[in-house]
Amino acid sequence: MAGRRSKYSGAKAGSDPAWRVDIAIGPSRLVARFVTGLAALALGSMLVSGVAWAWASLAGGALLATAVGAIRREAFREGHGAVRRLAVDLEGCVETVGATGTARIGRLSHGSFVAPWLVIVRWRPDGARFTRTVLVPPDAVDPDAFRRLRVLLRWGRSGGRGGSLAV
């Protein structure tokens, strides 16, 4: 596949711009509502469980801090770890631009999730030990780009082994 020419632009299939998806990720109301709902359910279950108030207030404070951090990072795309731009190509190369403007390059990892209502991209930055995830909700991106990303991850080839990039 690496040497085969693409029918779209004449470039190699992996580097062909027709097979590259570049998405600007904006704020998401769906993610904000989902995280808020989960945090409210967790706080409610903690209050009903009969845990001592000292432990419940300590755990509740930690839960609220975690929820606020997740909402800032994943729903509003602010702060450390937030990704505002994502580019993926047919060869599995990933480029991200964070909220601070820092760009990172890496490769897709196994375990990405693709559905009509959500895409989760798992990738490993070059030189990093652990994988990262990028949450791509449909209300935060252009619908056509979201569809192209889903098709690329679902049907793209992973390193010549066959199968999808998302597996």
C-alpha cells in the first residue's frame, strides 16, 4: 500500500491530502451535560450511602474538582491537556494542537472508539511512554469532518496488516 499511487491526487495513498482528516474541535454542550450529570449522580449516591460526613465532604470535594477539570478540558477545550485541533491520516499519523498552541505528533494506538454519537481517538505521542485520548463529540466539530474521521478510523488500513485503524 505504501508504494501504490492514490487515484485522487497522484500522491502516495498515505500522504494524499484526500485521505487526511483535519478537524478543529470546539466546545461541546453534550460533554458538559454528561459530565455534570455523572458528577451529580456520584454526589447523590455518596450522600445516600451513609458515609460519614467528614469522608463524604472530602470525597465530594475531590469529585467536584475532577468534574470541573474534565468539563474545562473536554467540554470547553481549555487548560492543560485540552486538544483543539486533530489531524489523522491513512498511515495512522496523528497531529494535535493543544489549547496553549503546542503541537504534538504521534501514531494511532489500538483501542480507538468509533460510533455515530462519539469518536475517541487513542494515540501515542512520539517519545511518550503512555497513550493519550482525544474525545471528539459530534456537536463540537463540522459534521462532514466528523463523518470523514469516522470513516477513516473505521475503514482505514493499519500499517498494512489489514483491519481498521480503530481496532
